[in-house]
Amino acid sequence: MREALYWEPLEGGKVRCKLCPLNCIISEGKRGSCRVRKNIGGRLYTLNYGKVSAIGADPVEKKPLFHFWPGSCALSISSVGCNMHCRHCQNWEISQADESFPYLHDMTPEMVVAIAKRYGCESIAYTYNEPVIWYEFVLDTAKLARREGIYNLLITNGYINEEPFRELAPYIDAMNIDIKAFSDEFYMKIARVPGGEPSRRTAVIAKKDFGIHVELTYLIIPTLNDSEEEIRAFARWVVEELGDDTPVHFSRFFPHYQLTHLPPTSLETIEMAYRVAREEGLKFVYIGNVPGHPGENTYCPRCGKPLIVRYGFEITEYKVTDDGRCKYCGEKIPVVGTYTKKDYPGMWW
């Protein structure tokens, strides 16, 4: 437990957390919506600093990041808590938990960086639960990792206020931002926050103001965010605000947590999303959670030939030159870093 960043005192011993757009007003002894920031004696404390719920070495493609150092190893770490309460969350056991979760391990930023170096991980991915509400630990670890030549990856819902994000952003190399839907109604009913604009704002600031490599994930849930009109509007926004070379991952939903009554996303629907996004001008669109689908591959936007062939998180063919061009026609391909084939040591707990 340590004092949190980004809060202000209010009358009557209350405090206002200023980390995310919820801006929770918290009474003495109470917690914010994320469950891990508490008012103690009129001051705001973070309760999950250094509390790690899972750690393991993953292919960076699992994040998913398809255009950032392909084939490299990311040390994935997570804590507990989230500022959203998505009814379909696949990691709800930790995202909807607090520091009483029984399988937490205490770690320091120095320990995390040392493990990444020991196992040859080129990056550290803050993932699984929401890293925004682990802000103080992520910031300290990212600063240390940067000094040690290790990349920092933020796998996030992007739901953070602008000021704290601008403090963290200089230490982040790549982000996958989960855009839940392109309607505020979905955010209010399913993610249970007021709306999705803050997440979209974070994506724009990250790419335009800080040059962070940004990829987006859009999980398609039947009847909730799967209309052609909504997906087309989302794709158009990506092209206009982030650029047509922004990688977008459409992932297939499977029943989970509080949405077990819904069916899995049909293949026809996810292929429709892929087609619509391409029609709107996006050059790098991917289909997720359908191993072996051609939509997992990267194609040259000029000659159309497959450049990076994948099966799940494994790369089976790589036809991008070391200077980032299509091997066949020379088209510039927006891939950060060069392909590195390596093994992964796996999970430790």
C-alpha cells in the first residue's frame, strides 16, 4: 500500500480520484470503482502496488501486437482490479478482484525487470487485468525497463484521464487498446462506464502526440456491437483519426462471465467485419480467435501477397525485409522491429 498519484482532497474527509474518467468521489474507508484505490484518513492509497496475480513469457502476437517486433518474447504481468466491469470479461477472476485475491505475489519493479532479462524477453506487457488502475507500479516499472533497454507494452481499455496518461506515455513503446464498441450505449450497459470517448482519445494522443505504436482490438459480441453500421463507423473513425495503416483486430466472442446466454460470434459476422473495415480503407485488418483463418495473416496492401503467415500466435512465414518492405514489390510495411524466432519459457505461476 502506498499513496496514490492523481487525486485531490474534498470537504468532509472525502477524496476525488483523478486517474480515470470515472473521477470517483470516495468517502473515508471506502474504495473507488476499481476496488483497489481507497480513502484512508482523507488520503488516497493504491492497494495493489507490487501485487502480481500472474506472470509469464508470451509471444508478442498474443497481446495481440502483430506489427511490433514480430516473434519476440513479452513478459506478461498482471495485478487485480479494473475501472470497467464488462459483463463478458474473460479475466473476471482478477479484474473484478481486490488485494484479498489469494494468489498474489509481492514484487518490485526491479524484480520484474530482472526476470524479463533473465528469460530473454524483449518487452514487458502490462496486461490481463487493466494496467491503468495499476498506474503507480506500471509507471515505476516502465521507467526502469526503459533504462535497461526493455520495451513497455500497455494492453489496455485506454480509459484514463489525459494528464496521467501524458506522464506515462513517454515510457510506453506499444499499445493494444480494446475498443469495446462504437456506441456509448454498449459502454454504459455492458462495460458499465459512461461512454467510450476517453478510450478513443487515448488512442489518438498515443499515436499522434507520442508516436507510440498503436493497435486496436474490437471484440464482436452477437446482438450487442455486431451491426455492419457500427463496425463501418468504427473503421471510418480509425482511418480518419489514426490512419489507414493502423492494425485492427476483430476478435471472436465466446460465452463468458455474465454473457453465457449469448452464442459465439459466427464466422460470417467476423468475416463481414473484416470486409467492411477493408472497404473503409484499413490496410491491416485481422481476425482473432479463429486459428488457421486467412484473416490472421498480413498481406501487402500493394501486391496483395501474404507477407506474414500465422497460425494462432505462431509465425510460419515471414516475407518482410529487414528494412520493413514487402519482399515482392518493395511496398513499405509498418512493422516496428525485425522478426525474431525464439522459444518461450512459459508461466511461472
